[in-house]
Amino acid sequence: MGRHATVAGRQASSAAARGRIFTKLAREIMVSARSGSDPASNSRLRLAIERARDNNMPKDNIERAIKKGAGELGGQAYEEIMYEGYGPSGSAILVECLTDNRNRTNPEVRRAFQKGGGNMGEMGSVAWMFKKKGIIDVNLANAKTTEDRLMEIALESGAEDVGVEDGLASITTEVTDFSSVRDALLAGGVTFERAGLEMIPDTLVPLSGDTAKQALDLVEKLEELDDVQRVFHNFDISEAELAKLGL
């Protein structure tokens, strides 16, 4: 578990949790729709809509969020902020927020870091450890394609790298090539489990035992905040350690 954690990528365990996820997804759609309400010509909006659909967000909610973002309906104006900080053992954490009041969000994020045993850093303190990349995850058992065909489509359409392990393929792209690779896979009939732009760490920090639990608890505290969209980190927690923690 070295790449990232994201609220919208998890199953909601309760109605309240699902409502919180829908709120975050709606904000992302609203901000994305500022650049145009047509997903065919707005790749960020298209991705936001797909994430919402993947999380079973009702169609009416999606359409309302698009209209709010495009200015057709009234709504708050959200700004994007990326907070940076440190977790256990000097691990690095990026907290992606959408907020209508940074004077509320800043202290909330700071308190979550403190309660979780971490520290919020200054701008630029850990961001240099990450690069923004396109990530497409494919389960070959469900992908309706072969590994060779998948690699052929991905690499010919501009993918930077294709890694395959235990039947799971992870395709990495530059931000500028993400849409073309994703569209090529769709055109080739390939189904994938997840696709989006993420902050990928250059190096990982191995964590185990109580330290691993503390790190994951910190991420959970951050993800529970209403203004937090996604949390990225450079934790390296083995499958065995996760099993010990019941995850």
C-alpha cells in the first residue's frame, strides 16, 4: 500500500459515510464544470462524473452539481487547496481540499494532523516528493483482454509504463497523455477498475506495527473532514501488515 488513499475509492459503511462521499464528489463536479458543462470537451469533468458513477451517485445529483458549477444554479464558490504534512517516521502526506472557507479548513486540517500524531508543514515541504500522474488500474480477470493486448494498446497510445503483478495491471501516464490512453483502452473494449490523476510519491517509507496503524488512522482522520477530497501519501505497508491490522 504505497501509493495513495482516497475516500471515494472505498465502500461507504453507513448512510452518513455515503452522504459524505456524495458531497465530496459533487464539489469536484462543480469545480470541474467551471471550465465547461460538456464532459465530451472537458476531460476533468468527465473523470469527476465517472468517479461519481463508480460510487453509485444518483444521476439527479450529478446533473445538479454540473449546473451549479456551470452557473446555471446558485451555489458556493469553492477553491482548491493542497495542504502538506508529515506522518509517522517522517512519511509525507498531501491533503487535497475543496473549500468555500479556507479559514475553517486550515485549522481543521492542522488539528487532524496533530490528533493523528503528525504535523502540518509549510507549502512545498513535501510536495516535491510527489509527481502528478495518470493512473489506470486493470484487473485482467475482468478486463475482457489479454496482458499482451493491454500492453500494446496502452504503450501505443502513449502510456509511460505498464506494471503487472498477480493479474493486476497498473498503467502510468503523463498528465497530458492520460485522456488519450484511457480513451484508447475504452475503444479497445478494455474495462478498468479505476482511472484518474493522482500524486505519486518518488520514494516510499516502510511502516509496520503500531506505526503503520497510526499512519492509517491519521489518514482516516483527514479523510473524515468535509473539505478534504483526497489524501495522498508515501506509506509502504505490506499486505501482511495490513492483514495483521484487519484490513
